[in-house]
Amino acid sequence: MKLGRFRQGQDALSKCVGKGRNDSLPNEPRASPDESVLLCKAGTLALKGNLHDQAVQYFQQALALNPFLWEAVEGLCRLGKCPEIDLLIRPQTAVTQLFAAPPPPGHIRFDTKSTQVPTFVPPPQTSGGGFFTPAPNHGSNGKGPQFNPLYTSGSNGPLQPFRLDAGFANGRDSIPQEGKAHLLSSGEVPGYLEELAPPRDKRRTRTRSRSQDPDDMDEDMQPVESTSSTSSPREFSPGPSAGGTLSQQPLPSPQDELHQAANVILELTRKFAKIVRALSMFEPQGALDAIMQLPAEQTKAPWIYALMGRARFEMADYLIASRAFEQARALDPYRMWDMDVFSTVLWHLQRDVQLSFLAQELTSIDEHSPQAWIATGNCFSLQKDHSQALTCFKRATQLDPRSAVGYALSGHEALALDDHDSAMQFFRAALRTDSRHYPAWYGLGTVYLKQNKLRKAEYHFRKAIEISPSNAVLIHCEGTALEKRGELEQALERYNRSLALSPLSPLVKFKRVKVLIQLKQYENALKDLLELRDLAPEEANVPFVLGKLYREMGRNVEATRCFTIARDLDPKLSAIIGHLLDE
């Protein structure tokens, strides 16, 4: 993999598939990797080797064996072939399959019918090459290995952030699954069970004899039976038996606790997978709806704020996207993932000072990260220094040769420098890296549109729309190509679709006005122009076109008033307006 020979690595690993063990829990030590890990790694190599059909099969087989493999979910999402999460990860069935196999050597054996401390069968040891099996970690109380199924390594909780750009370019992060199980002896009640136990109808009071002096008060705390409703949540309450006597309520077995913990984690994993799948299918509203289904404590994580920013970015709601990314950086100041998207959001908002500050901070954190160079390139691009911006984007692709974002941005800067051949090479390099990176398809369509190759431009815009069907900008660009080809009815339909997705876009509304005037639908055009006058009061073309429309409708007084306003806003229109008035 490090040599970039992905197909050779996939061929070598495919020979090991079928020979791994899958008879142990995902958090158990083992002498060899299980089948699900081998399948997942084979899928990753097939994905990077452009063997997409094989990658899909490997990932689906890995998730069927172990639904906690987050890398497999990311791989399917990057390929754009992730089925519905309810079909891919079934809640109860997945956990049952994981815990149904008999325990192998190295597994902690639980006997729910016995009161003895569970025994630990030592795993097989290895020496020299091969997979290393760690020794069991014995607790300090001498009762054997103790672990908590809800414990996960890492300071940021069980789910680590991942990068969500360029169609999940790297998929580096995954859900950690190491853990330890909590052992119960016959007389112990762990703290977290005491918190969940019903309160006991007892209270502790200070007792003293009436005949004693107050200074001789007994300092011991004695439990006294009472009918008061006051109770302590830290005490365990036995329920009444059928014979009227009190019997202790049976404690859940450690295996039941492990099942319960696995179900909780799996349900949370399924919710996260729904968010990632919605973004991979470019359904930003669906991703936001899935985020609202998360528990309250999970919605405050920096990763979730970054996902919100990504969804708003796809909806072209750049203001809300910037606020989400700012909140993510406030919670995680050293975060690098998704910061290239944040810098692009700031570029769209024309916030040069904030973008410059972001680029400097990312460079100070890691000057060898592609995100820092992309942010720096966006900063130069905003200052109209396209050659320097192109240099920064090239450096980003050198640091990460699989960065489709870096190639696509390089193509846009080359296009700004009127270097069409270089721009097309950059866009094609982005598509070789990620065929679902729709900005590259959009860039190629823009190049062909400038070259007046309208059919090729329309084809590439449609390919981009197939990937992201809810993108108003792409639909508008396709309408522009159709308008130049003279297909006004189809162009009007595209403009209507674009405005349905983005009703406040003045550019699309203005282009629809021009098409309506050519189709002689003057009343509809007049309605749009009056709305545009309120949306863009400083734009001289709006009163100019409005004056021409009034002139076609025979309303000369209103036309003269609009021409005067247009001439005041843009004196360069004086000659054209004077010629129209003379006519």
C-alpha cells in the first residue's frame, strides 16, 4: 500500500481471505486477524486500485461479519454505492452474529449460573514475526482481568472524526473497538449498577440515647428501618417474593451487559452512518435531518459541527456553514480535517481577513498538510493572485496525490489564467482520483462552455448533476448551455428548477427574465424584474432591462424613468440609453 501498488496488494490479500478467524469478539485479543478485518483491508486496496465492484463486495462482506468496521462504511460511501443503512447494518441480527460463536483461546469465559469469578484462558503466544497477541491485563485487586465494555481509547470518545471531502478521499479514521469487560463476583455491586438500581426504603440517621449527654453522641451511621419516602439512590432494593419475604433482585450477567453495551454502540454507529451516507449521496437536507436524531450529547461534538458545515456548504448556505465550522474549531482548535472546505466557504463569503488568519493558523499547526496549502491557495485566489494560488494548490497535490479537491482548485485557477489546456488536465486528474468529484465535471463543462463547445459542455454539466442532483448551480449552468444553443423552453425549465432549489439567486432569476422576454412572456418577466430590483438595487442592468421591457409593452414614461436610474448607476450605459431614447 505504501508503494502505491494497490492491485498487487489486493491480489496478495485476497489469498488470505477465508483463512482468518471470526470466532471471537471484536474487542478480544487474538493471534491472527479475523475474517472481517481481512475483507475490509482487501476492500480498501481494491478501492484505491480502481476495482470498484470488488471493493463493494469486500466491504459488504466485512460489515456482514462485523458491523462496527467504520472504514468499510466510509469505503461504500466514497464509492457512492452504500445501500440503506437499515439494510446494511441490522441492529439485533448483527450483535447476535458477533456473540454467537464459542469463545476461542484468549477469551474470558463467563458462567452466568456460577458464583465463581470468571476464568481466563490464556491466548496462544507468538514470537518473532507475525501478529503479536498482547498479554492479559490483570487488575490490582487480584481477581483477574477487569474491563468495562463502554470504555474506548482516545481522548475524543468512541467515534473519531473523519474527513468528508472529495468523496471521502482518505478514509483514515475509524471507530475504535478496543475494550475491556467488567467482571462481577458474587458479592459485588458495581457503581454504575447501583446508580440504575431502585432506591431502598431505608435511611441513615444518627442515633443516641435519650439519657446520654449531647456531647457523648454516637458518631457512627446506623441504618434504621423507616416508613419515610426518603431513600438513597446508592442502595440496592430487593423486591418482595411470592411468599411475602424479601429476596435480592438478580444482577445482570456480564454477558448481558456486554450485549447491551454493544447494542447501544451499534445503534449510535447506525445513526452516524446515515449522516455520512446522506452526504455521500449529496443529500444535505437528509444529513441535517439525521443529525437531529442524534443524542443531545453527541450533537456537541466538533465532528458533528463539521458535518453540519459540510451539509450547509452543499446547500450553498455559506453563512450558516461558516458558523458551524467556527464552532467546530472552537471545540477542536487543532483540527485539520474539513478545514479545506471551511477555507472554500470563506472564499465564497469574500472574508479575506478571516481566510488569511485561518491559513496562517493551519500552517503553524502542520505546514506539510494539504489542508493548510489549500487554505493558503484560496487566500491568494481571493486576492486575484491566481498564479500564486495555483502554486499553492499544486503543492497540496504533491503532499496528497489523491486529493481531488487540490486538482479541481488548480484547474479553476488555470481557467482564471485562460490556460484552458492546463485546466482540462487538472480536472481530468481530479476525476482519475475520484470519479464522483462533481466540481471536476463542472470545471470541464465550464471550459467547453468558454470554448463554445456547447454540446460537450451540456454533457459534462449533466454528469455533474447525476452525482449531485440538488445542486442549483449545476442546473443553472446546464440551462446556460441550453440557452446558448437556442433551446429556450428547456433552458427555462432548468432555470425554474434551479430557482426552486435556491429562490434568492439573483443571477438565475436575471437569466430567466432574459429567456422570458425572448419567449414574449412579458408579465412573468416583469414580475421577476420587480423582485430583482429589491434584491439587487445597485445593479444597473436590472433597471436597464426593466426599461427595455416597459418600452416593449408601450409604457414609455416608466421606461424613461428606468433608463435614467440605470444611467445614474452606470455612466457607461449613457450612449446605449441615449440611442434607445432617440428611437
